[in-house]
Amino acid sequence: MKVFATYSIKGGVGKTATAVNLSYLSSLEGANTLVWDLDPQGATSFYFRIRPKIKGGGKRLIRGKTELDPLIKGSDFENLDLLPADFSYRNLDLFLDHTKKPGTRLKNLLRPLAAEYDVVFLDCAPNISLISESVFRAADALLVPVIPTTLSLRTLEQLAKHLRKHRLNIPVLPFLCMVDRRKKLHREICEQAGDSPYERAQAVIPYSSLVEQMGLRRAPLATYAHRSAPALAYRQLWGEARDLA
Amino acid sequence: MNLAEIAYAMDAESLPEVLERLGDRFRVRREASPESHRVYYDSFDWRIYNAGGRLSVRQMEGGVILRWEGDDDTLRHRQQLTAMPDFAWDLPAGGALRHDLTPVLKMRRFLPLVEVWRRAQSLRILDQEEKTVARVRLEQSFAARPGDGNRRALPSALLRVLPVKGYVAAYHRLVRFLEDDLGLASARQDELALALEAVDRVPGDYSSKLKMPLDPALRADEAAKSIFRSLLHIIEANEDGLRQDLDSEFLHDFRVAGRRTRSALSQIKGVLPATVVERFAAEFKWLGGATGPTRDLDVYLLKIPAYRAELPPAVRQDLEPLAKFLTARQRTAHRRLVTVLDSERYRELIRSWSEFLLQPFQAGQPDAAPPNAGQPILEVASKRIWKVYRKAIEEGGAIGPETPAEALHDLRIRCKKLRYLLEFFRSMYDEKVIGPLIKRLKLLQDNLGDFNDYEVQQDSLKEFAHQMMKSRKVPADTLMAMGRLVEHLEVGQAKERRRFHECFDLFAAKDNRRRFCQLFRPAGKGGRR
């Protein structure tokens, strides 16, 4: 079972679109794929048309009082399932704090699913916290969308520092997202490699209203625009990410 | 916890009406499903089917997906692979599928049984978010023998309910509508069985076991002929797979049927004309000799993984030159075997034996008939079995801890004759008595067989070593590794020798003797039931 985490310290950088689109591509290859929407805003669940509610709430889940499997819902697509978000996830850090070994909690919760799922995507809320720490320990690779601004690139530094400090040796794949080639700054950042602690993906996801439409259509991009530029970019990205884990 | 798929059988003509009524009751969206194609696989002798399994394979982009389902529609395993494996050992190491499939399939090859095409219309049942909460698929399936373009329709169309994980209430609502409102009845759909029916094949139509029930009152010569016909059928059935060297067991079953034929010819005495017996005993002996070398090499190639496992990990690869040597030899031997099958002598043997066996019984020739031909088979069989049993008891009883190996080999051969007889005539006797009796004999045979096999392996390894030295440079390390194996075999052989007495004692025990007496002892010596 390969576990990918879509992670970003900032919000609004295309994390959710990434989780939905890459997990869909994974399922198309025949791999049994699960997305766990860990963001209390429940955007990923919304895109999949699944109500952001889990029985017993996040507290029982993190405490290990509920098993994951009965909470999982099938998406509209073959081989693709979702563990929905719940509003109580806003307190996940609190719940984790009260458990033993919070760092490995997610990993342990995921372990029994290995028999059924080939690929798991953890879609994290944007922050650095106990929950993200648990995600880092559970994940086999981090996919980090980065919008092409200097501030964004700085957050990569912060991430690298944080991972080093906690001796977390997972592969990190940053990729440029929401790129608008009409903007000079975007073009420049795309061209230069810069002082990044990690090698960027070759794939670059362009800003596109087609991607924004995902919120209206509530479906993965490839189901309605699979030959568009952003769809091709996501395919390229998945090709690069898939072998990381 | 997963909701179960349910299948409902129905007429193809009712499909449009059902679609309409579903559309009236639920929020639905229709979509065409692409035609799916799958191939069912099994070994030549239906091992997976007999274990209650159904193995199907679908092509996907970049590979295949194997599904192993139970005959009750449960999914036991699902695995994605880059290519269709030929054997269980081609499956990814350490995987659950390989772990569960290997004891069932063993060394037999996956062979395609039947191809199935499913044409379907899909219906999505939606909730208020327009999320699919259940799916319904209406299917018409077609089957064909592998490579045969001629597709036949399966007997009925199907309505399948495909639950969406986690949507329990919607599932139950749908099922209630289909069963209560539309009156559909769910049926276990064994797609493989239906597909085979559509292409006129019967599951389990080949088995290497003799299963013919014999009428105890039947004339001995007719009974013997029916046994010979079953054995001939097995021989002929294996020819194709044998020619193509699909797996080692085609030759094995072929040879065992030939051996049983020879044994029956010599053990079922005075039932067929002496000239017939003499002629065909000689021809089957020739056939056994001509096919022997290939079988020996097959056996050693199958042993290689076990040999490797016996050696310390550091020296395992030293055995590779031996594996290469044996593989090359096997290929040559197999080519020679094919020329034997193509030979006039072989074709004539099969033709004339077949002709003889199909000759109807000609009454009215009492003088020419062999002495036991007209006796009821039960008499002839029991008498012979009793005689061979008594000899086995005598020979085995004379073996002490110091008796030379020769005596055990003789007993092994005696026991083999007894076993073949018991298997030929099993159906005529009370299974509750003959079953345990054969089990005890098998225990003894395993011991004698292993003891002999250890010795044969030692001799063979030494012979291979000599041959390898003659033909090309063989690494010293390989000879050393083979030497180690020989030593292990010596130890194994001694162990089996010590176990002989406990195995024979079980065979000769009072309770077993009673079984033999009950079934086979001739009347006048205590009577037979």
C-alpha cells in the first residue's frame, strides 16, 4: 500500500484539486485507491459529492474507538473510495494530543486497510501541527503544491527544516501549481530552479478555470476535460509521483 | 464490512420494462458500459474448480487483473499483474494469492477454459447531491472456447445490484424494490458454470482418478475392458498437453495410466486371451521405457527449489549449473518423446488396443475363453486382492531392522500392485471399510516410496555429476553443493528405514487385518460378507 499526502502550509494552492485528480488517475489504472479527507472544511468530500460526516466524529476515530472501514464511502468511480471529512476534525490536534504515541496514530489506523487498498491519499488541512506530524509519519511521499511566489517557496524551506528536525526522511515532491504564464513573476520562477531544498516536479499545473469548475461540476477534471492542459499536467504529475512511494 | 453484490436472473425481453420501472421509482442516470471481456483459467484437471474456486483474468492497460472468486460469489483475491502468469510460482513472491493458490494448483499450468463477454447497460441510482448511491447493471453474456470465434449466449440475462460502499440504506431500499415490487428472485450466478454449459463443456470432465463404478456381477472380462477403456481415455486425453510440454503432469498422468494398464494386464489374471495380454503388456512396457527419461528429468527439475532450500543461502546459486544442465537435457528428452508419439509403433498400439477394447462381447465361445473371463468380477477381484495382500504381509513380516534394502524394494512393488488393484475395484466394496484400509496402505507405500526415492536421488545426483564433468567444465562449487545434497539424502534414507516398522505395523495391525478379511477373504476360510 502506497500512501501519498497532499500537503501545504498555505491554503488555497490547489491541494484539494490535486488530491481529487491524482486519486482519480490512480483508480483508472486499476489500483484500489482511498482518499482520506482530513480537512475539516471538507472540500475533497464536497468534490466527491459525499457528505462530510462520519459516525462518532473525529474524536472516536482518532482514539481508535471506531474502525475506519465502516466509515468509508465509495465514490462514483470504480476503485476509488473516500473517508469523508467531519467538522470535528478541526479539533483533531486536540484529540491526538490525548492519545499515546500521537506521531504514529494515523499510520496505525491505516495499517489494516493495506489488504484492501493499493494507494491512499491523505488530504491534509493546511498547517503544521500534531496532525500533520502524524501524516508525515504515515506517508510514503509528500506532494506539495506551490504557487509561484517567493513566499510560497519560503514555505518549502520551512517544511524541509521541520522534517530534518524530526528526522523524517520521506521523499518530497513540490510542484508548481496555479501557474499563470501571463505574469512575469510566474514565468521567472518557473524558469529558474532556485535555492529549493527539493527537486521540483517537471509537471507544472497551469491556472485554469477548468480546474475551478471542479467545484461546480463536483467531479475530477479528467471526467469532463481529460485532454485539457491542466488534465495533461496532472497526468504528468501522477507519473512522476507514483514511483516515489 | 462489505455489502454483497446480488444477481437476479431474468429474460432478456423483460430488460426494457425493468429499466422503465426503476426510472420511475428512483432518481437514475443511464449510461452504457463498455463490453467487458474475461477469460477463466484452471489447470487441465480442474484443480481450482474442484477447490470451489473460479479464476478469471481481465486485460487492463499495462497488465492484467486476476480475480479468484469462490463458487458462492465471494471474492477471495484480486491482484494486478504486468502479465498473465503461466504457473503459480510466477505470481509475486510473498503475495496472498500465491500463498493460497500454490497448494491448490501446485506445478500445473494455468490454461484458458472459456472466454466470456459481458454486454451491459448501467443505471446509477442517485441521491439529492446527485451522488451515486447504488448501481444496477443489466447484463447479457456470451461465451466461447478460447480462440474460437463462435460466441454463444448464456442461458439468461442478469440484473446485478452493485452496492456502493458505505451506502447501506440506499442498498436495502433498492433490493426491497427489486424483490418485493418487481418480484425478482436472486440466484447464485456461477458464471463459469453457465459459460461452460453454453460451450458444451462439463466442469471436471477430466480427472486422473479412476471413478468408474463397477457392477459386481458383471463378467470379469467386460469389467476389465471397462477399466482399460478408462485408462486409455486418460492416455489419449493427455497427448496434446504432453506434446506441447505445457506442464510436467501431462506426462505423469499419461505414464501412470500406462503403468496401471500394465498392472491390470498382469494382475487381473485369466480374464483376457493370453496372446492379447502378452502383446499389449510388451507394448506398454516399451512405452513406459520410452517416456521414462523425460519424466525423470521433470521430477528433478521440480525438486530444484527444494534442493536450493536445503542449502545454506550463501551457496544456493552454486546449484544453477545443475538446473541449466537438467533443463537442457529435459528439452532434448522431450523432443525424443514427441517423436515416440509420432511413431508408427505408438499409433498402432493405441489403434489396436482401442479396437480390441471396443469389440463387443461374443457369447458362445466357451472353449476359447480364458478361465476367469465369465466369472463375476467381484469374485475375481477379491480373490486376487486377497492373494496379493497375503504375500505383502508375508514379505513385510520377514523384514527386520537389519534386512537389506532389496527386500524393501520388493515389498514396495508388491504394495503398488495391491494399491492398483484396490483402486480399480474400490467402487464394489463398502467405502467405510476400504477407505481406511487404503489409507493404511498409502502410509506404508509413502514410507517405502520415500526410502526408495532417497536412494534413487543419490544415484541420480552422482550420475548427473559425472555427466556434467564429461560434457563441460562444471564448477567445483556445484559438485560440492551436490555432494551436500547427497549427504542429506543419506540421512533422510536412514530415517525412513527406521520408520518402516511403525508403518508396516499399522498396515498389519489387527483392525486392518479385519478389514481385509471382511472384504476379500475367500469363502470357506471364515467366510466373506
